[in-house]
Amino acid sequence: MNTLSLTDTQRRILDHAIEHTAGRIDWFPDNIKGGARRKVLDGLLKRGLIALNGGDHCVTAEGFAAVGRTPPVPISPSAETEMPASNAEAAEANATGKRIQKSREDSKQAEVIRMLHRPEGATIPQICAETGWQAHTVRGVFAGAFKKKLGLTLVSEKPEGGDRIYKIA
């Protein structure tokens, strides 16, 4: 028997996620905006009804049970990521608990990674010229996508009178 009491909003959000997006939370009622969305998500997280999976909030087995649904076969947290390119990468990913993500080879992100792998590296103005991004976007990609999500180590050096040069270590 289910002893959890849900608000109407929580129930509607969980039901919608289960029925329409395979458990991923990406819809809210029209009257739930901004800070209210954050509060609903926080409440569901604290009760264990949803969990973070990558950058998405997904309904947990407890969330399925709370709305009287049978959860699907359990999926490991890294099951939705792409498979590693080699067995060595798979072993390292399992040992460190890190997700392995790959980028499209024709994307701007992939182009920036190629530029950073060059022996001479790349400056932010060079990356901006190649991608059309603004400098703050490049710095954000360095911190978010490259360091946090992809786990890359960036090093930089500033030559006398020149722009800072970034490389992937």
C-alpha cells in the first residue's frame, strides 16, 4: 500500500513523465514557473521520487510506486550514456565511476577539442573566430562541458604580451 501523499501538481508531473517521456521530467503545469518549479523538483528529490541522471531529472522506482505504477526494469545510472570506444576505456570508466561521453565529430565542440589538442594549442580569440561563439561562451564550455562533463584537463600559459594559450593536457 502506498503511504506517500502527493500534491496534485507532483502527481501530474510524475504521471506525465512516466506516460510521455520514459520517466524524464520535462513538463510542468502552466501555473508552475521559475522558483516554483525548483521547489517541486527539490521536494520530489528529497523524497527520493526522482533522481538526477546526467542533466535530467528522472522518476525513480519509488516515484513509479507513489503514483501506483510498476517501474520498468532497473537501469544503471550510466546506461543512457554512450558505450566507451574500447575495453580499456570501459574499465577506467567503471573504476572511476565517470560517465564517458562522446561528441559528434562535426560539432563545434569537437572542433574546439581538435584545436586544443594541437601542439600550439589555441587562444580564446582563435576559438571565437572558428566557432562564432563569444569569449564568455568559450570559457563556459571549458568549465562546464570540458572539465565537468568530459573530464578533460585544460592547461594554459600566457606568453609575454600575447593571448593566453589553452591546451588539453
